[in-house]
Amino acid sequence: KESDEVKETDEVKVSDDVKETDEVEDHKDSDEAKSTDVVVGDDVVTKEETAEADNAGKQAEPIGVVEVTHDNKAETAKQIDESDRKGTDLQDDSKEPEDKQTDDNVQQQKNVDSSTDVDINFQQTSQLQSPHEEAQMLDGIATVKCVLIPMGQVITKAYPLSTTLADIRQFFAAETKIPDNYLMLMMEGGMLEGSRSLASLGVPRNATVQLEIGSSDPKAYPMPQLTKQPDYQMPDVITVMVEQLDGCKKHIVVEIERDSRRKPFLGGYRHKSTGVEYHNASVQTNPKPIKQKTVDVFNRDSQTAIQRLRVQQTNRETSTQMTDIGVYVSNATDKLLEPRRYETADQLMSRKLAACVRLQSWFRMLAAKRLVRQLREDRERRLEWERQEEVRKRRDKEARIREEFERRMNPRSKEDFDLLYSALEKWRQEQLDEINDTKSGAARKAALCWLLDQETQLLAAIGRHKLEASRDNDKRQVIEFMEKASAPKRWKTFDGKVTQMETPYTKRAMELKEMLISLQMKYLTQDERLDVLLSLKHTVREHDCKLTQDIIELIDREADLLMRGVKEKNLDGLRKRIVTLFLQYCKTPTFNPEAARLLKVPQDAAQLRHNVYFCSSCSSYLPSVEFPLSSNSRVSGKCRRCIKTDNDARTRLDYSIYKNMLEVLRRTETTYSDNSRTCYILQEEDLQYLVEDVWLSQSALSAWDDLYDLVFIRWNKLKEWSPWNCVLLTKDEASAHIKLEDIREGYGEAFTQKIQAKHSMARNYFSKLPGMADSMRGVQPTRDVG
């Protein structure tokens, strides 16, 4: 390039065959010229000088980071801030207040002057240079640190010594957007004019010089703040100060060669005291190319070794040489050996045996300590597990008691009222036993009369709760009926996904459900209520029959009363009649076709001739689903309603605990997936007999009698559950029982025979179950997903 262009810095090249080029400054021997050198510009730094500088207490430290781009774009570097011994570092100063800018610039000038060893009288140096040296100076490189006034921002670049002040002024004019005729260049307090080069200013090669750049018209063209670079960015050029053997310091400009390849990780080590990690470095040279083998080594011939049998005999002859006439053998490396006490084979074996015993004793002590520590940890884990289990059981029991108390205070279902009747019967029996034990004669009769009055009052209170729950259940059943009727059709496709489809019948049911909800809404204004009545009138007018005529008549009557200003509380009866007739309208298959599949009484009278049985208690003919059948039933017996009425009046038994046990049993059997059917045939009464009469309401293993903690599981887990293949255990015992592989080995012969005796008793009572289960397996049930 021309002299007025900014040249790029030379690359640092490391080679084993680099010859020394600077013969003018140092006339070295030929042996030194063959050593490994680092060529930087026109300077040569030998490998020996670099090693000696590293060994001299790590005093050859970088004095700064110089950033130079190949496209001559300015980059923000770091400002110089210290010191005389460590050289100058680059930093990017933040913006200071206006009243301190001048002092900071002066201080920065002093720091640079005191920290750089090459800041000498440039004019005197220029006068002492020869013509040959001046030619070499033009090819040299210098580091220029430009301080922007008044911000104090430092921009550092490497320029060839042939660079003129006009080039530097044009470069900063492009960066700061200020015309070059308004930029002032100052050096050591003096103004620089003209187009002089750096070499003419007396700047030595590989030296560092500082220039101040400011605006001659700060108001019209203020000096801007250049863009700040990241905290750290690898520069293109760095200046390294190397201290030589004679104590002189030498500045070397080194260009960083950026390589796109990824350097391999070669390991390293970590300092134990300071914790500093040191990584092994790799040279900045491309790896050797892999030589392509011309012979195919991945075949059978190359991987098959050819074995040959040869007889080999090693050399056994040895010889020694001693000092003799004409022969001298040095004894500098000889060792003097002294004979020790002779040790017999028995003594050697006894010493080895003692050492082995000692090692074994230490090893056994270590093993014992480990075993004790492991046992201690196992004990702590076991105690912690027992504590957590105790807390869990206590919480479960408290939750069950709270749930039972809530069920007694706010009964809603049939099981809740059975619980109330059972509690009432227990209380009555306790009071009756106390009266019979403590009183007699007239006092006993009076106590019995008082007990009868108390029982009557409690039954009346239960009846009131039953009426309230019945009203709530009726409303809930109506909503559930309408939701089932308006639900879209669903079925599973071949890929397992569920497909939904709305039919005209489901849309009709959806409209009727929304209309029913609107009729039951309260606190509506007069206009909103009239709109609901008008919509209902248009809906039922589609069919002309006695039911629709009655609904329309009631709608007109309520609309007339609303227009007359009648209070809403006087219209409650009329509105209930409208809701009742409209609900009857919704349950009629003629007006709501989807209701046909949800009605208990079929619309076709011919279907009533099949599966109909007579109840001897209420003298009614009912479908077969209304008669609960136990596993040993022979006749249909009483219907569900008669059995419930008899239980509420006389026996007052609570089957909720047995119902929960049966549900848990059925959920457990579904996990085996072996087509077990027997558990689905049993009813609550059958499970009650199995618990109370066969297993005596306690665990077969620990005799625990809390029914809420007992569960039924398989005795032999390879066979399906049945009354003669089950065992009543607690939840924890059931978990341990499932993990047993051999039952007889786990429990013993005596306990196994005891369980088999109970199985024989259950088999005799439930003798009809095997045939019923086989009948159920023969018929595959179909389930409608929709």
C-alpha cells in the first residue's frame, strides 16, 4: 500500500527454522541465529530471551491491549491507568463531571509519561538516526493512544510510522462526525499542524505515544462519546514489554492471529493452595494432515495374525570387569552392602503371617464399623418411617372421623342415613342395657317411656333431614337427567381417540335444558321473566296436546299477574306448577327423543313382560334390577325399597364399611388384569358374612380389629380372588404379603393350615359362586361409551 494508507500489522509467526533478521542492532553468533525466534515487524525476539524473561519472576507482563481492525474502523479500548513497573493497561473511562475533566486529562498525561520507558526525547532520537535506520523506521509500527478531550476517552490503535497527522485527523473525523478542519491534535501540550508523519515527530519503532484530540469549536461541533465496547474482547494487536538480561525493557507489538478451528482440551492441573486452574496450551499451528492409508486395514487378512512357532533362548552369560593392570574401572557409583541377620523361611513366613493378621484385624475393624454404621442408619430410617406411618394413620383416622361427623350432621345419601340409623340403634341399645341393669319396676317403665320419646324425637329429626336431602337430590337428579340427554354421542376410533357428535336430538335436549334452567332462576326483573315465559310458550306451542295446553294456560296466567303488579312471593306456587309440567314435557320421548333411553319404565309395554318379578312385601311387580340377590339366594325375595324400610325400622345396620372394603377389593383386582369375576358378584351382605363369620372381624396375622385398616387380598396371587383364595390383613401386612414368593416358607405350616380351614368354611357357604362366575365369563358385557 501507499505511505498515506494505514497498514495492517504483521502476523506473529512461530517457526523452528526462522533466522535472525535484525543484524544492525544485535550482531549475534551463528548459534543464536539457529534458535527459535519470534518475528514481530522488523524485531526478533529469541526463544532464549523469552525464557529468561519468564524465569525472572514473571516481570515480562503485557502492558496493555491494542485493538486494531483490518477495515480501519475505530474500536473503543481501555484507558491507561497505572503503573511504572507493570506498564500501561487500556481501559474505557466513564464520563466524568464537567468540572473535573481538565484535571483528569492532566493526570492521565502524567501517568502515561511516568509509566512508559520509551517516552524519550523524540527530537533528539530523530537527529541521531542514520539514513539506513530512517528507512527502517518508516516500515515500523507504533502504538498511538488518542485521548478525546474533554471526555477523557482513550482510543488506542497501531499505526505505521509513515502514517501522517492528516490520516489520523480524517479517521477521527469519520468516527466523530466532525469536519477534519475543526479537529485539533496536541502532543505534550503542543499543537500539531500540517501533514507530518509519526516518524518525523520522532516516534521510535514499536513505541507508544499519546495524542490529545479536541474540537476547536466545542459549541458547534462538540466531541461525542464513542460507542463502548464489551467488557472484554480479544484485541487484534497487543504490546508486550520484555525485560532483557541487561535490565533494559523492550516493547514488542504482537498481532493476534485468529483461527477458526477449535483448540483441543489438553488437560491441566489445579493449585491446591490457591485453587487456581492451569490449562495446558496448544500451539497456534494447524494440525498435521492425516495421511490416507493406501492399504485397506479393515479386512480379514489384515486383522488375522499369522503365528509361527520358533525356539528362542535368552542370553544367560554375564560378566564383570574389575580394575587391573592397564584397566581402570571407576567406583564412583558403587554401593557398599553390609550383611544382615540371616532370616530363615519359617521366620519369613511367621513375619508375613503376623502382617496378614494385622491387616485382617484392621480390615475387620473397618468392616465392623461400616456394618454398625449401616445398621444405625437402617434403624434411624426404620424409626423415621414408623413415625411417619403413625402420623399418617392418625391423620387418616382424624379425616375419617371428620368425614363421618359431616355425614351425620348433613346427610345427603342413603349411606349417610344408614349411618344415622345405625348410630341411633347403638345409642338405644346402650340406654336400654343401662336401664335394665340399674332400674326395675315403675322406674324402669318410666325410663323406657322416656327412651321411647327420645327415640321418636330423633327419628323425626332424621325424617326432616331426609325430606330436605330428598328435595336437593331431586333437583340434582333433574339436572343430571338433562345433562345426560343433551350430552353428545361419543365413541372410540381405531387410533384410541374419542370422537364426539351432536345429533338433532341432543341439540333439542340442550335447548330444553337451558329453558329449564332459565325457569328455575330467581331474582329476575319483570322484563326478563316475561322474555323467558315468551320463549317457553313458543317452544311448547310446537306440539298441541293436553300437557302443552296446560303449560300455555299457566304461562298466560303468570304473565297477566306480573302485568298487574302481583308480588313474586305470591307467584311461587304458580311457578312451581309451570316447572313441574315443563319437566314432565322434557321427560316425554315425543317432545324429547333422547329421554327414551334414560327412562326406567320402557315405553313399549311388551318389554314389561320380561324380567319382572313380584315383591311379596309391597305386592308390586318390579324389574329384576330392583331385587338384590346374594350369592346363595334361591328366590327373588323383597325389593330394595322394602329391605331399606325394614332396615330403617328394625335392624338399622350400616353396610358402608363393607361397601368401602368391596370397592377397594374390586380396584385391587383390576390391577391384575386376569379376567377376575368373582369379586363383582359379591354384595355387601356377602362380604359382611365373610368378614364377621369366617375371619371374625380381625386380621388373620396380627388380630387387628379396626375394620377401616383391614383389606382383602389374594392368598395365592397367581390365582383369581375368591372367598376360598383370600386373606384378611391390614394394609401394611397386605403390602408385605404381595412380595412373598413362597407362602409356606414365609408363614409356616401351622399358619397355612389355619388359613386353609377358613377357606373350606367359605367354600361351603359360597358353593354357587363358581358356576355364577363361569356364567359371567361366558357372556362378554358391552358398554356404551355415549
